[in-house]
Amino acid sequence: MSCSCFGASKVRRKERSAHHEIVENLHVNIKYFRYNELRLATDNFHPSNKLGRGGFGTVYKGTLKHGIEVAVKTLSAQSKQGLHEFLTEINTISNVRHPNLVELVGCCVEGSNRILVYEYAENNNLDRALLGSNSSKINLNWEKRSAICMGTARGLAFLHEELVPHIVHRDIKASNILLEKDFNPKIGDFGLAKLFPDDITHISTRIAGTTGYLAPEYALGGRLTMKADVYSFGVLLLEIVSGRSSAKENWGGTEKVLLEWAWQLYEEERLLEIVDPDMQEFPEEEVVRYMKVAFFCTQAAASRRPLMSQVVDMLSRNIRLNEKQLTAPGLFTDSGASSSKKESSSESTSYRMSSVPVTITQVTPR
């Protein structure tokens, strides 16, 4: 038995040595953490330190030796890349810097463990602050909400249009918008999709119950472009204005998801009814403009959605939007999941063929 244990220990030491050699040769720009160091920082990944769980893994609050607070993400999905390629990609992500993007400060690769260490956001994430239980919710006025919209839009525009190579996020949603002490928004999990099989975010997002964020062309066929991120951002805009979750149905006393209900109110010229009642004072014209921008972002045909740089412009300037160009948004729901495969196939085909749908297109997964 002693020989067996000694042999296993020797193998582990060899693995660690190989890992460090690769890290040194890559000239990684971020700090390399030992697994035990992160285990101690999170109190052995204790449930009380759990900040949240997403498609890529679980996040814990950690406190390093010098009292520095960090967010420790244990990656649960199996990477499609080897160690060298994984660390090269992590190094690339660590070099991406923007005021509205979460900074990656370190990583750990030991055995099967793949752990990323991020800067810590004092106010957790937008999902918990705005859409969570009453105990976790924060009363956000319009000034804070509009700043969150603008900051998120700028961060996404940077990923899409300024960064080379460009990054498509794949999973824009409230829980991936972290909030600093002053509520400055920072987009998390960007760039991680490249580390895993192409469908991992697509699948995990649906499992997590956030189908309301998915662009129909992505939900149905996995066709991923920047315009799928734009769609998700449009849904996020409506959530921020309304204080309501896109994942839930039955808004407005009907079996409608948030986007569908908002469009109905728009057609009935009652759009202000969707505004969060917790916001007692707000500039009506500006709030309505934000919601109309959300409709431009969620157009059924991806080609009709704006670029994120255009979205930033539409949100930041008091300009008149050309509403004549608006058609009903595309909509993916699970409400028709019981439909036959033949019906589902027919519906998805009609969606893809329709470049300018005149009604909300409900499609069901294959």
C-alpha cells in the first residue's frame, strides 16, 4: 500500500512540475495559483461562500492571504483543449481590458482542476440586485439603471467591434453582469466559450432556464453571430427597465414572456405600464426610448438588428428612432415543447424563411 501511495504522490508532483513548466514557457501575464491556496481562500469551497452558478461552473467568494477579495470560478465543463492551448487562451482573455469587463487576475490548473480567479464585485450581479428575492434586491433608481445599460452596451461593443480578434459572448444575461461598489457594470464570462465544446453555453443556458435571452436562430440551430448577443442585450434592457425576469411567463395576466408582453403594450400604446413600479421618478421619454431600442435589438431577422456601437449611440443620444422600421420581435419559447416533431420542424422552417415576420414568431426546440 505504501508503495502505491508513494507512486501516486510522485505522479502528482510530476503533473504539477509539468504544469508550471508550461506556464513559465508561455510567459502567462496573470498570477498562477496553487489549488490549496484557493481551497483555503474559499474555506474549502464552502457553500456559504457560493456567489452563483452558471453554464461554465460555480463561483465562490475568496479571500487571499493579504485580505484581497476575489471571485473564484471552478470550471465544471470539460475543456476541449489541452493544457497548453487552455493556458494560451486564458492568457489571451487576461489581456482584454475595459472598464465594463470583469478582469481575470489568475488561474489554477492542477490535475483535473481548471479554476479562474476574477476581481470581486461588491454588489454581486444584476440578477440578484434587480430580479432576485426581496432580501437580495437593491432599490435602483433610473440613473443607476441607465448607467448599467450604457456600461453593458459599451463593454459588448468593445468585444464585438474594437477587440481583435472579436469575441461573441454567447451568454449575455443579468447574472453575467456584475456590479461594482458604485454599481458600475462589468460583463463576466466573456471569452470562455472558446474553451469548451461549441454547444456548451447553448445547452447550459437552456438548462438554467434562461431561454428568454436566446435569439431564435441560436436556440434552434446554434447559429451564433454577434447579432445573437445583440438580441440578448435587448431582452436585458427590458428586464432593467421593468424589474421583471425574462425567464418567467404569465406577465400582464397572460401566458406571455416579458418580450412578448412588452411588444403587446407597445402596439397598444401602453408601454409605460411595464416600467418597474419601484421606480417612482423617471424621465418618461428616455425610458420609452430605451424600450424601443430593446425592440430594435430583438428583431426576428438578425440582419435587422443594429450593431452594438449603434445601440450605444441610440441609448446615449436623444434622437428620434425610425419606428417604421420596427417589426415584431422574434421569440423562442418552450411553451410548444409538447408539439410533434413534424410541427416543430415546420415552425422552425417558417421562422428561418421569414425575413420580415409580421407577428411574433413562436418556435419550439427540435
